Amino acid sequence: MINTTLSSEQISAFNRDGFLHVPAFFTQRQITEISTWTDELSLAPEMIGKDWKYFEESALDRTRILCRIENFAPVHQHFDALMRGGPMQTAVSDLFGEEAVLFKDKINFKMPGGNGFSAHQDVQAGWDAYAPLHITAMISIDATTAENGSLEMLPGQHDKGLIGKKWEPLTEVDTKHAPYVPVHCNSGDAVFFDSYAPHKSGPNSTDSARRVLYVTYNANSSGDHRVRYYEDKHKSYPPDIERDQAKDYSYKV
Ligand SMILES: O=C(O)CCC(=O)C(=O)O
Ligand SMILES: [Fe+2]
């Protein structure tokens, strides 16, 4: 049996819009703990065979800044327990109407001077090779604002299939110039969204990081693909420390 945490109104809103904002999904005490674990990961040196760190160039001073850590469930027991068997998995199971299985674990840091994200559907990155649908739980570790680049969602477009092309940002023509809705979050808020829901975000023009946890699941009936997903991703987009200097690894979507 699945423990239900979301109301039927919340589940209907998710099905209507393709996303759902749940304020105060985690308490301040819990989010302080998650913030500490995030610091543990970000402060640990880059190492082959550990979690995957990705860097970008700051728009402020062109220095190399951390933008993302992925694939940390196997190396961080507390995060693992939180993501497999915790409240995010339960809420996403409510949204699937069946047990959810972890697919992908990621923290986007968006440091001061960190870039935004062009409009896309997450499925444009080829996730449909693993399961027909994914649902991501976004958890705001830091508050998100217009200035540090809150997630912006396009409501009611998640049931139109693949809107644009694989591996290319969505254009205004693809989304028929429909307005994106900024989802500003306090720390501890959650935003659940479907892998077909278009979204984007702006750069961080403030002097503090905008750290956000993304935990993605698929339905159990579609299988457990996390290990295969990361094996495949390692071939095309390995963490910075494992890169072949001669190759181009530009980020697409
Ligand atoms: O962190 C953000 O602002 C958006 C990130 C995103 O959409 C992604 O990583 O797929
Ligand atoms: Fe995305």
C-alpha cells in the first residue's frame, strides 16, 4: 500500500497543469539538514568514482563555478534514504497512482553568476528511452526569486507529447508564445512536474547561490532504469573530472 500525502485536489491540479507547487513540503529543520548534506557533497573534492560534479563559467568573472552534482544517491546515505522511501517518493507515487522508483538525482547550484536554462521539456534529453513518463520533485534548498532564477513553468502543455525537437531548446513558436508562470519558492517548498511540462529559468544575478534539489522518478511498472541511465550518460556527458580534453561536451538540454 502507498501512503497518501497529497490531496485529491492537489493530484487534480497536477493532472491539469503538469506541475504542482506544494509550499512547506519540508520543515525548516529538515531543510537545514538537507542544506548541510548539500554542503558535504559540494565541499568534497572531485573524485573519479564518487558523485558527479559539473562546472560552468561564471557570467560575473569567468571563473569556474560548480553548477551541478548528480548521481550522489550511492555515495550519500542520508540523501539515499530521503529519496528512496521518503516523502518525495510517496508524493510522486500518489501522482503516478502506483509506486514510484528513483530514476535520477541532481542538485543544481546556480551560484552567483550561474546561467539560466533555456525552455525545454525534460523528455527532450531522451528520457523516453527508459520509461514513458517521469515525475520530478524539485525541492528548494534556498528560496528562489525572480533575481536568482526561479523555475518558470508552462501550464497545461504536458499532455501534448514532444513539443519541440530532441536535444534542442523549445522555441516560442513551439510553445505558441504562451506565457510561462514563475514558481517562486521558499526554502522547503516542493514543485512536482512531469517530464513533458515545458519549463525554463533565468540566471542568478544575486550574490548567493540558488540551490535546488531535483529528484526524478518513474512508475515501478516501467522498471528500474537508474543504473543504466547513468551508464549511458557517462558515455556522452561524464562529470568534468572524467572528461577527455579533446572532446566537446557542450550542454544541450
Ligand atoms: O534549475 C533550474 O533552474 C532548471 C533546471 C532544469 O530544468 C534541468 O536541469 O533540467
Ligand atoms: Fe529541466
